Amino acid sequence: MKTDKSDILTCLRSSEGYVSGQQLCERLGVSRTAVWKVINQLKADGYRIESVTRKGYRLLESPEDMLSESEITSRLTTEWAGRKLFYREETGSTNNDAKRCGEEGHPHGTVVVADIQNAGKGRRGRAWQTIPGTALSFSILLRPSFPAERASMITLVMALAVAEAVEAALKEDRQGSKESGTENPAGTTVTIKWPNDIVINRKKVCGMLTEMTMTPELDEIQYLVVGVGINVNNESPQEFQEEIRETAASLRIETGRRLNRAELLQDVLCRFEKHYETFLETLDMSRLRETYQARLQGLGNEVRVLDPAGEYTGVSRGINDRGELIVERENGERVAVYAGEVSVRGLYGYV
Ligand code: BTN
């Protein structure tokens, strides 16, 4: 039997102190030599593992930011999200890969993660740039049994999970390292630009793309794919293409913190799983509305609604239970804006 790095890492991570070689052999059903070989591979990958005679092994430190299958799976505490996981160093688009998983019958919650996407897809047919070694790009496959008209709310559910996970990662002094001169004592507020852009200091740090495939009879959702691209550890705005340089940023640029992408992914998946279950109770945003709205960028501010049928301005009044943005027009009329083809901007720019 092949002993995986992630099996050993999971055992080391789940125990407070030392894990004896014997315990590892028993838990994984392999020989001491096999355990020893994997421990050496992990050390070569940059894990600091202490080995003490008669006590065993102890994980002292993980590489600061390494995205790999074992690094991700050994951290997972979810029930179903990411329990089947594909990690690719390079791919075209994780959304396309997850759709393929959908066709091939992979289970609800399957996740595809990649370090590099060479054909990443953005909303409205735009390309999405992924900078190697810095971004967290992943897609989750969902097999819901709710009606198709409910699907657009799932990106709001994911937006909430990402915003919370990012804020928690920036607040806690977990694995990430702080760069000198970039203290942020008040913490960073992470907002959501409706429906699902994640914003820090008025700059976009994350985008999402949800794609739905219907059954051949077109009466049910066959599967949904929610793709998330977070700019995590980019050092400088120059790394972004010129056309987005004004509005895009990374968590590191805005806060001076370098984060461990595997740890961030684990937290996003955990929070998503929880919020998704809450969503399923009512099949709408009613139970998540307040939490989402507390993070809504520009609540009470004037916004410009870019509707293909005609542009208009109004004041953002939050979302309704269907996840639509309520915009109050000058004559007092309240319009419920459905995400679809419409986008909403601040009066003078992106937010
Ligand atoms: C946008 O804001 O335009 C949406 C960007 C979505 C990008 C993510 S990265 C992971 C997943 N794979 C893709 O090809 N796109 C999404």
C-alpha cells in the first residue's frame, strides 16, 4: 500500500505532541521504513519534523506557503467540501476541470485547485489572470437538488465564506508572516461588492464565476461549479495586467501579510459548507442576509446600475431574501436588481 505524504501529515497535525513510529505504522498499515521514507520526503519539501528516539515524530513547522495536494488534504476538517480533491500545478481553468468532474460523476463537494491557470475564465467571457505561486484558484462541484432559479444565490453564499475566511486569516497571527512596517492594528475589513467580488480598501482581491449545467431534459440542475480566484501573495500591483491595475489588489499588497493558501482554502471550504447547509434550510438568503449585508460594500451609497436595457443610478439598500440588490431610485421606487448580466459600480469608479 502506498503511504501518502498527506496521511502522515494528517496524523502529525492531529496530535498535540509526538507520534511514535509505531503509531504511524499501525494507523497507516505500513512498515517503519515506509514511514521513514515519507518523513524524509516531507523534510525535503520544507517541513520541519523533529524525530526523537523513543518518542517519535513531531511537526514543528510547515513551509510558509506551499500549495500541494498533501498540504491541502492534511488540513481539511470539512465533511464533504474538498473530501475529493484534485490538485494541479498547471491547468487551463479549474472551472472547466470541475465541469469535467461533473460529467464524469464525481461527488458533490469535489474540489479542483491549481497553482497556475493558463486559460482562467472571468465573468462575462473575460479572461482571468492567475499569477503562479501567488493566487488561490479553485472550483467546487455541487450537485444540488434545488430548482435552477435558486442557483445564483450560491455565489453570494461563497462570497460570504471567502470574506469571512480572508478576514480571519488577516486578523489571526496564524501561519502568515507580517512584513515590517505594515502593522495593521485595527484589523482589515473585508467587504463584498454585490454579488460576489471581495474587496479590501476599495480594491478587488477576489472574483467568482458560477456555471450551471442542466440535465438533458433541461428540468433540473445536473451540477453547479463555483470557481474562486483570490489574489493572495502578489507583491506588487505591477504583477497585474495594466487594465485592472487600478482596481485589483492582493491580500499581501493591501495588508502586508503573506498567507498560507492551503490554510486559507481549508477555512473557506469549512465556512462554505456551513453556510451552504444554512442556505438549504430555506433555499434563500433569509438566514444569511444580515451577515452578508453587514459586509456589503457601499450600503446606503449611490450606485450606478449597468443594465444592458439602460443604465441608471440609485441608492444601494442591501439585498432581499433572493439575494437581489435593492436599489432605490430618485423617485423612491425600489428596484430589485438580479445579478445575471447586470453589474453595479460606485458613482466614481469600481466601488
Ligand atoms: C470575475 O471576477 O470575473 C470572476 C473570476 C473567477 C476566477 C476563478 S479562478 C478559479 C476559477 N477558474 C476559472 O477559470 N475561473 C474561476
